[in-house]
Amino acid sequence: TGFDDDYDESKKGNVGKPGDEQAENEYVEALKREKEARLKRNEEEFGIDGESSRLRFEGFRQGIYCRVRIDGIPAEFIDSFDPTMPLVIGGLTPQETERGLVRCRFKKHRWHKKILKCNDPLVFSIGWRRFQSIPVFSTEDQNGRYRYLKYTPEHMHCQATFYGPQAPPNTGILAIQRLTGNIPGFRISATGVVLELDASSKVVKKLKLVGTPTKIYKTTAFISGMFNSDLEVSRFEGASIRTVSGLRGQVKKSLREGQPGSFRATFEDKILLSDIVFCRTWVPVEIKQYYNPVTSLLCKSGAEGWRAMKPKAQLHVETETPIEVNPDSIYKPIERKERT
């Protein structure tokens, strides 16, 4: 274009016609003079030392060979060092060397065939680190409560909390189930981004306490089987309870007589002895403090030599162990007794 021709001619000193050899020679000479002038300025600025003094002030520029001294290298790294495999050297801030609970926005990859189960180990790649940890999935309700999830949603984001080295917010996360082995399908299990660092977990899980009435006096009833001691009853005084038929009630006081943990409760209407009383509560979920860094560079066989925790499903397949079946979890036909 005309602009490019004018720009090239101005660089060449605008001597002769475009493509003229004299103009190109003038352009090369101008570059040489500019380089000599730059070297002269550097020599005047940095003195006789020249390059060594410049490196002391500016640091190492791109394209310069340098020698790095690293202290505390394990002897296994030297024994299993592979000179054909390039190493990437990076640095960590003092904050990133500490460990704690990391909460992140998490989503199963659309190409990964299976959904991810809570408390199954995953290999995380965050910044300069690769490590294995056990995540706990949750979702944020409208009231700000982080409700426990057993599996990751199919096409939605969720929250994941795990124990590991702290990372700055907005740091990308990559999760893989296994590093080795013949894995059919897509290898990347999930992706995410760090939201915040917590000292304690805020994830809670639903807990339904069930009891049965022993004596009934109009709207008052004695309930047993819901708590184990008077101390537990005192902690739940004033809590709302409900029967299967929908009658609402409230925990009043513990009873001195009868089974330990029995209490007196009041309801909206008279309940029946066949009614089941339950109390809905929330219990905090414990995050397992498991951190296993990927030390594949310390093994001669690479990632094959690194020993990782295996998921429960993989252990069932390898050991040919049948899956445990809880008899209480099997669906049975409903047989309702006549009310008394």
C-alpha cells in the first residue's frame, strides 16, 4: 500500500527509487550507526565492566544463558534426572507456601463421560503445582448457605472446597482423575477458578432426626428416640419439629424420667401414637486434610512411579470386591399399619 511504501522509504532515508540498491545500502548503514551509538552509550553508562555491570543493574535479559543454584534438591532428583526432558523453573510467593482450605468455582468438563463423586481424590494443577487432594462439592443457596452435594451437576457450576497450598483468587484450576494408565475417553475431568481462601469450612449437610411419641396429652406429647442425652435436648430447646401428617410443633424441655434424651413437645393439634416426629437440622461437613504432591521427577519411571490415592470404584474393580449394599437403602413395598 501507499502507506507502507512511504514508511519503508522514510526508514531508508528516502534515497533513490524503491528497490534501489543504494537506498538499501543506506538503510543498512543507518542501522549499523544506530547500533554503534547504542554500544557507545552503554559503555559510557556502565563503564569498563560493560556486560557484567549491565547485568548487575538490569538483570538477565531474554536469550542469555545463566546458571541457577537451587538448594535442598533431593538426591532422587539427581538419580532420576532426564536431560532430554525440559524443566520449567518458577517461583512462589511466601503466601503460596502455606496450606489451607481453598474454595473454588468448579464444573465438570463437558467431554468427560462420568460425573464426579464427592470425596473421590483428584489431581489438581494450580499455577506451578500439581497435587492430589479430596474435594467436597457444594452449592450456594439463596440464603448464603453452602449445601453439600454428593455429585457434580451435569451442566452447571458448583463450589468445591479442598485442602492444599493457597493460591491467589482468579487462578485457573485443572482437575484430572488419573495421571497414568490406559484411560478411555477425555482425560481432563473438570476445570475451575479459585474464589477465596478459608481457614474453616462452611459446607453443611442435611440431617433429619427422627423420634416417636410415648405419651400424648391433648397438644402435648413426650417424644423419645430423637436425642441421646439431656444435653442434646437442651441445645435444641425451641427448635421446630413436624410430624409426617404435617402437624408442626416445638421442643420444650427434657424429661427426667424415661429413656435418656426424651423430651416434652407441644403441637398444633393432638397427634397419634403412630405418628413419626422429625426435626430438620444442618450439620457441618469435615474437609479431609489430604495433600499429596505429584513427585514424578523423583522417580525414574516418571508418573508411573508416583503413588497416588485410588478412588473407591477403582479399588472395587482391581480387587474384584463386590459393592457393599445397605439393606436399609433397598426399596421395599410400603405397608401402612392402621392408625390407633
